[in-house]
Amino acid sequence: MFRRLALASRSLAALTGASEHRFAPIFIREYKVNADELRPGMLVEYDGKRMQVLSYKAAMMGRRPTSLHIEMRDTATGKVYPCRFMPDDKVERIQLEQQEYIFLYTEGQVAVIMHPDTFEQIEFDAGILGKQAPYILPDSKVQVQFYNGAVFSVEGPQYAYVTVEETADYSADKRGGYNETEKPAKLSNGRTINVPRFINRGQRIKIKVADESFVSRAEDDPKSGTNVNQ
């Protein structure tokens, strides 16, 4: 239904003279955040450059991150830099104006969002979604930032609730000689992550979307019925 509305909105935009790329960057403020608060899509000031966070991976000791490996792209040159931080390192974040949109669908390399009031459709490169793409469901609300007249970043939920479709049973896991604390598990959205050995097929779990790390079983979280469910 939303796809039909979105297509109709494009005609409405043409009649009213609305533009899909009318958004100029509006810098709200700059402030320092811990490196472990960074997420793909964020804009930061680092090493004298205005950089966009592309990927985030934590090196773990148990369930605590010991260091962060973050890729960032220079918005001026497009060059990508690998960076390493400690979780409590301070980074200057640049916050752009955010607007709430409805995520519609992805088709090939194109993703589509819709303004909830005007029904105006905006297409953008699906690569902007990064690793969070499998966790953003159609018709869900997302926070969108615009830069130089185009979609700069799309921020979905910080946490997601997904079902484990395939993983070794706990008893089989012990016989198979897997890592003492974790084992691979295939999720209902097609992604494969590491989970604790006590997690079995069919269970719903909570994960942190930024680095796809296991947080808890969904049944242990009272908010599990109010967030993204798959």
C-alpha cells in the first residue's frame, strides 16, 4: 500500500512544485561523544576532517568491548580511513537536522522512504543503510539526515529482536568442540552472528544493530514487544 502511495506522491510533488532534494544541510550542534556511541551514518569531526562513519566493529573480551575498529569516509574527498579507538575515547560529533520518515522498501541498489505527512517519496542509494539494512522493516520509522541536498544517513532502531533459525544445539555444541562461550547462529533476516552457547533454534534474541552483537534473550527484556520484530 505504501508503495502505491509513494508513487502517487511523486505526481503530487510534481504538481505542487515540491522537490525531492530541497534539503540543505542544517548543522544543529557539535558535541563530544564516546567512541562506543558512534554508529554508521554519523557525521564527526576527526583529525581536522569532516568524516562519515561507515562501519563499526568491536573487539570483545567476554561481553565487553576492548577496542573499536571504525571505518570513516572524508566527506570532502571520499577517501576511506580505518581508525581505531578505545570505547571511552572522545570524538566530536556533528549533528545534522533529523527528520522522521517511513521506510518503504529496497529494490536493487535503490531504497525508498516517504514523508509521513506529505507522502512524498525519496529514493537514495541503498548502500547508505549499511549493515543495518536487514534490520529495518518496511513501514518502520527511521530518522533521516540530509546533506548537500541528498539523503546523507538513515538511522533505524538501535536494537532489534530477531529469531534464531539455525544453530547447533547446546549438547551438540559441546561435542563439536566450538568456542567455549559462543557459536554461530543464522537469523531470520539471513544474517549470521555469534551467540552464547545456551541459545537454541527458534529463540528470539535482542541484538545491538551497530555491530550485530548479542545482548540478551528477548524473553529477558520487557521491551521486546515494542521494538523491531522479525
